[in-house]
Amino acid sequence: MIKDFKFLTNNDNDQDEIPEGYINLENVEIASWMWESLMEPSDATYDIVSVEANGIIEFLRMFPSQMVIPVSSIVGPNGVVHNSENEGNGWGFNIQTDPIHITYLSYRP
């Protein structure tokens, strides 16, 4: 039983532990996002925008790196709608690279 146990390491040779298409965002300057219902309420007017992207990284690169994008929902190739109410249920797809449909708030100047 014990022989199948694997310790988590920082060894770059453990390629089988890295999901296909994974991008390490540690030193990448891109915008970030959070569920809009968890953000502080604003009196600003906004538009509700929906876009298709090949992963969350492609989506975040559409914005300046300092921005936090208020996301209402994300739908992946499995058709499950993800939002602030079901965020803990797991994605069921690769959020970094799979095609996703994102609905977000775009605040007007």
C-alpha cells in the first residue's frame, strides 16, 4: 500500500503531476477575477458581457494586468454553470485551456 504513495515535491522531473496545458501563473502579469457577488457593491453602472475564450488565461489577457474582473458565471465544455453559489463543486474541465463561456460585468466610465 505505501509504495504507491507520492510526496509532493518541487522536482521539475515530475512531469506526470502537471496537467496537460497547465500554465504556471506565478510570475505572469495578467488581470485577475473574482465572483461578482463576492465583490464590494458599487453604485457604478455596468453592462453584462458574455464572451467565449480558450481558458481563463485568454480571457484575463483581454484586460489590463491591474484589473479585477467581476465574473457572474463560467460555463465549460461540460455545460455546468459555475458561479459564486456553486464554486466549490469542482470545474470538471481544464479552466486554463478548455473553451469556456464567461459572463462578466463591464463597468462604464
